Amino acid sequence: MNRSKPTINERKQVLLNKIIQHPLDFTDHDFQVLVSKRIDLKFSDLRQLLTRIFDINENTLSQQSDATTGMLGFMNKWSTKLRQRHYYSLIKGGFRDYNNPGNKHNKVIVAEGDSWFQFPFFIKDIIDWLTDDPKYAVYSIAYGGDWFANILYEEKYIEELSIHLPEVFLISAGGNDFVGSNRVAIMVRNDGQEQMRKPEQLATMLAGEKEEAAIREGYRWVNLPFYSFIWTLKLQYYILFRNLHESGKFKKMQIITQGYDNALPTYKFRWQKWYKLQPLINSILGSGQWLKQPLMLKGISDPEKSKNIIKALIFEINYMFSELAQLFPNVYHIDCRGTARNFDDWFDEIHLHSERFRLIAETYKYCIEQRPLEKVIKAVNFGSRIEA
């Protein structure tokens, strides 16, 4: 008896199930099939993947973001209001009057993303530093604490890009999806067996990597759901970039992603003599809850082991973005690893101090002004030139 060929929807479900059940067997060919126009993959499909990875329901996915609620929500809204007021004051002042020779290098930037773009008031984040440059008018819709899945599902950025038609679109999102609500505990295991990736695959990925030994050690503790998450994140970004490109309205628009620095799991509070409120703010925000606590839930308390695990996770995220940057002519990636030199360069577990964010912002400026041949720019290398 001849079996009928699987329908398009059935084939899509087979591939989505493979991401969940066998992510290390999911291939680049599978990826290309899944994003092909025949399959018609939607953001709603990827939201469902996240609910399966984290064992949450759709309502939880919508409600667990604290970007618009409580104290963080209040600070996000107030900071965004001030930023947008500044942006419109520039526009009203003729920022886009290109008949004025003094404006020929001006650029409008739309920024969407998470707390590396929107850390209200306490530190000067990447967008704050870029806003200081008189050549840039930055319209920010970034909210600290937001899910990337919600950003994509709501598609507010599409409306804003169409209205403002920026020269540059900055997007920093995905970190909150796996560091919030102890979700890192899902991403790691405590048996310390040999890493799950195939040795030859990992060797290719780590070629030329300065911290290869530490990252290899960290990979021993990475769990399968993290690989499912990485494929889901890559699919989300790919569809986003493809949709923007195919719209025809944004072909000249430069898109810049960024990958986080190697965060330090710890309950310890930082204290700088010039910033005496920092321990109090660390306590209020819950330093340790994002990384150290979920690792300890898995029985992982050794500081060196914890750092290596995070290095492996952050390496994987940056590697994924580096691959995506090669697939689209107008997409660039800034790898922020190594920007923090030591413990005191971190404001808390996952956010840098203002001066470290300044170096990353300078890397953004280089990327925006030069549009270099390299698609992946390491902030630590560019930052060392600035400090020299």
C-alpha cells in the first residue's frame, strides 16, 4: 500500500519536533527547508517552540515579561519617554534637512531590544552613549526584560521602521528569553559527561578561539534544550531579517546585532567608591538570580565551572549571530566578549558598567560609519584601540 506524501504542514511539524527532540541532529539543510517559502514558517510556530522548550503555556509567555509592569515597567516607560522626547526635539530642529550641508552625515537609528539597550537611569547603556553623538537621532523602543518572542509577535518595530525609515536598525534581544525566571537551569545538566556536540563540529566552531579550553569545559554541562533554544533564536532572527529585506523598503538599511559578554555568575554585590548605591541596586534587582541561582538549582556551585558554562552559552549565541551575518548583505554583528576585563567592570551579573558600555557603543559607531568589509566585529579589539 502506497503512503501518501506528507503535507507541507506535516513536514513542518516533523522539523519542529526535531528541533525539540533531537536538536544536535538538526542540520543546516533542515534549517533551509524550514525557512523555505513552501513551509510558510510563522513567528507563532516559533512561540510554540519556546513554550515546549521551557514547559510554559502561551499565557505565561505573554505575561512573564516584566518589561511593562512593576518598578521595571515604570522605569522603562519613563526612560523611553525621555529618549523619545529628545529624538523628536532633534527632528523638529531640522536633523533630517539634508539640504543643509552640515546634516549630510546625520543618521536616524531605530533601536529595539532588551536591557543592554535599556537599563533605566542607574547606568549609561549602549543607546545612551550613542544618543550623545550629535550625528545620531536614536528612536528607541527597547524595553529591559522583554522576551524576543513577544517583540517579534507584536511587530511594533515594523510600524516604527516604516514611519522613521532609519539608516540603521539596532536589535539586541534574546538574552531575557533564557536568563529570566531560572530558565538557565533548563539549559544545563549536572552530570559533567562529555559535551554533546560532535567533536569535529566543535573543533570547527572553536578554531582560533582564544578561550577554547574554558569553552570546551563549559560545553560538558550544556543540556539539549539550549541547542533547541539556539535553533529557535536563529529561526526568529532569520525570518525577521528576510521579511525586512523582502519588504523592499529597507534594502539600504544597515542592521546590527550584538552578542553579550561572558557574564559572571555570582551572588556578590559590586561596590565602587564613586557609586555607593550600587550594592543597594544590586540587591533590589536581585544579583545572582539570573545565573548563579539557576546553576545552584542544578547543584553547580564551583565558580570556575560556572564561569566556563556561561562562556560556552555565550560563545554559542555569538557564533549563531556570526553565521546569520554572513547570510544577509546588510547585517553586521558585534561580539562583545572580553569587553569586561574583571569583576568590577560588571554592574551586576549580566550588565556592564557605563564605561564598558561606552566601548561597545564606540564599536557600533565604527560599524555604522565605516560599514567595514568584516561582518563580525569584536568589541574588545576595537575597544583596545580606543583606550590606547
